[in-house]
Amino acid sequence: MSSVVLLDNEAVQALGIVEHPKHRRVLSHIQVVAQRNRRASPVDIRVPAAVRVEAGWDRTSASWALANRLRIGDGLLDAGHADKAASIRERTGVSVADAHLGAMIQLANAEQITVLTSDPTDVRAVAGDRRVKIVVI
């Protein structure tokens, strides 16, 4: 079964700031995914590019060294994702970052989608008809 874990803005901020009150919670979820990957249950971890921008994750900055060591890929905002995100934003009124998250959910090839979020209401709004496991941080 293919699986993807997506991070929202606060999950990224919590991951990047050791003093953030939710840092340990997010890091523990990422570590669980890493352990599953070692046991041949591959899980892809992604952060939508718009979320990374909103959260301030600059991969060239030394302050993001811990997050950079984790195997978290970028969800690119290509033409298809941009069109879907624009549609989601128009329909729901969410932020650009949340709309991009929704586009990644709706266009994912994965059978199982998990989102680490502080705002489950927005995730439900942008997920459309896709089943999503929401992990509230």
C-alpha cells in the first residue's frame, strides 16, 4: 500500500523550532514514519512548497538543519497542482498554502494519506472526497 504523510504550516514550524511547544510531537511522528520505511513499508513525507514558504523553511538556512536532515520532500506547485489549488481556494476561501495542501491531497497517487495539522477543519475542507487520516498536533 502506498502512503504519504503531508505537513501543514504549523507542523513545519514546530519541526523547525526546537522550542516550539509541538516540536516533540511532530518529530515523533516523523520518526515513526522513518521506522516504518526501514521495515519495508515505504511512506513518503512531503510538504507542499507553498506551506514551506508560509512556514519560512529555507533549506539553505542553518537554522533549519534538523528539518533538512529528515527525508521530507517538497510537493511542487506545478501547473496541475496550481489549477487544483486555485479551484480549492475559490471554493473554500482557505489560504494559498492550505489550498496547495488540498491539491496535494486530491491529486495524490497514494492509497493512504495522512496530514499532520493543527487545523483539522481546514484539512477536511480542502480534502474534497479523498479519505484522509488527520493527526492533530
